[in-house]
Amino acid sequence: MLEYIPNALLKLLYPLQEPDRKRNRSMKVLCLGLGRTGSESLCAALNELGYSEVHHGWRMIDPNHVGECPLWYRLALAKFKFHNTHLLTRSEFDKAIGHCEAVTDIPCAHFGIEILRAYPEAQVILNRRQDVEAWYNSQSHTIDQLWRAWPECLRSWVESEHFWIRRMTTWVTRSLWGWDFETFGREAYYSHYAGLEEECRRQGRVWLDWTVEDGWEPLCGFLGKEVPGYAFPSGNSLGVYAETRARFYRDRVRRGNRRLVVVGMVVAAAAMVGVAWYLDLKGQLACCSHESEAS
């Protein structure tokens, strides 16, 4: 029920510096395909093509940018919990991505229709997986696991970065497939792209359907860029995903574990004091009972 607690109060309990950016450059490219559809390779490719500050989901757990999480959590609640879509405005998105010329991956993809409306000037790419079952399996073993691990659940109550990452990923990712990826994940995949295509048609916008196997040529042709003379970037396989995540989490896991130990010691000490008090009280009551019987 934390979603009913004001963000201001949560930030007092779990302080984290939230950005408040203003747009200082035009938004040029919106890559609104779901995570695990080549989004990191696409992010790297856009960087190679000269786009400045391409947003990607890894930023959400990067210690240098984790302050965006309370903002995305607030936007996720507005969309998925309270359905206050009038709060999903360009100025609100710009607080997180106002310095970016392009976006990829989550969380932006999960606000795809709202972001299409917020940035009508940008070109649109719908990056997909050729094999939806491969996407489903990849998602099952990566992003859908972010909220499941009980050690991270425990650490999220004692460490601010863990807390906000967990709140953001839970609402941004789980809400898209009705909190049950196993049952509704495939359906959500198809619905996501169908909704984006419908919105693009409504706005009269063209888009590029693209998979990572397509490589440079269709991407550069659509964006009006020269095709680089080297291989298309490759990254974020399951192994790379695990390594990157471990690297970003290393310090906060240590902090969280230390605090869990301290909390455990405090709880244990309190329990010992409570037991001692109870036994002492019980002894006093027994003594009083014996004295009453003797008199």
C-alpha cells in the first residue's frame, strides 16, 4: 500500500536526490520497443551515429543516475495506478530526459503512447524481437526477476537506492502485464506494439520496424545517416546483463547488507530485553502470588 503514501514522505524516509531538468536540446529519436529487443545495441548504435545522451534502462540502476527512480515511480503510479494521464506531460518527462536526444528501453517504452504525444517532432523506431518466444524467455530471466529476489526485498527497506529501484521497476514493469508476466507477458508484448502503431497512425507519423538482425542499413536509411563501416554493436546477452547488473549493484548490496546486520542486531537485542523483562515480570508476579498465599 506504499503507493498511497505521499512521495514527499517516502523521500524523507528514503532520501534520494531527484533531477529536475529542463529540455535543452530537441528530442530526435524515440525507440519505444520493449526491453530485451536489442535496446542496448540500439542505444550504442545511436550513440555511434552522434545522438547525444541516449536514454536506456541501465540508467535507472546506475549510481550516477538512480535519482531518476522516484520520478519514474511517480509517473508510473499516475499511469498504472491512479490513471491520471494528464500528469504525464512533456515537462514531467523532461525532468528525467530533458538532456536526451533519443530514448530506448524501459522505462520510456512503457510510457510509449504518452511519450509519442509529448514529442511529436521525433522520429519513431519500434524495435522488436523476431522470435517472441525468445523475447519471453529472455524477459523471464532478466527484467521480470528484478522484483522477485527476497534478499533485495529485505535490502530495499534499509537502503534508499534499493528502495526506489524496487518501487520503480515493480510499477513500471509489472503493471504493463497485469502483475503476471507468466500469464500475460506475450499478450502484453503484442498489445504494446499494436497500441504504438495505432497512435502513430492517429498522429500521421511514420515509423521504422526494426530488429537487431537488420543492423545498420535500414536504421541509417530511416534516420538519414551514413552507414558506418564496422559491425553493428552487440551487447546485453544474458551473461552481459548479469555482469552489468552486478557491477551497478555491488556497492549498494554491501551497504544494504551492513544495514541489515545492524537492524538484525537491534531487533535481537530488543527481543532479549523483552524476554528478560517478561521473565522478570513473571517472577515478580509469582513471588507476589506466593506471598499472598502465605498471608
